[in-house]
Amino acid sequence: MGSGILIYNIKYTKIYKIFTFIQIMEKRSFRSFIGKQVVTKEGKKIGFVKDITFEARTGELIHLVLKDLTSYTTNLSLERTKEKEALVPYNSVIAVGDFIVVSEEDLL
């Protein structure tokens, strides 16, 4: 079954397999991303992480869903949700610490 964890959600009776994608990010829980500020490596503030999207079958991270967007996000070619939240591709993440640092080149 690989290096995944099975989580059973009784309310929705669904089973999700979440792989340990965290190995890349120093074994961080996805919850540790929520609420963190996202900045470019140039130091420009983008917004705060509201949620994370991932492929349920493989556990692959797809996007960081951002809220409280700054005006700088209008300069970036980011996908948007129906609620106008920005979607930052996970492959643009460079580092995670007190902030989440992303490559601005990947967002243009």
C-alpha cells in the first residue's frame, strides 16, 4: 500500500489515502500550512494559506488555496476559485518556515 495513512471520515463515509508527501517538507502536517503567510522569494506578500488541494488517489499536493490576498496578486497569473481565492501551484513552493516562500517565476 505504500507509505500512506488511511483516514476514515465517518460523517461522509469516505476513505482517503494520504501519502507521506511531508517527507519533502520535513514531515510537516498539512495543518501546519494553514494560516501561514505566503511570500515570493523577492519578499512580496501574496496572502495566507486557507486550504490545500491534493489528489485523493495519490496524495500528490496540487495547490495552496490563499485568502486575504494582497493587491500584488493582480500582477500574477494565478487561477482563482469561485470565491475568488488564489490557487498557487504547489510545485512553486521553495521553502516552508515561519512563511511559505514561492518562486514568483512559476506564478507568471
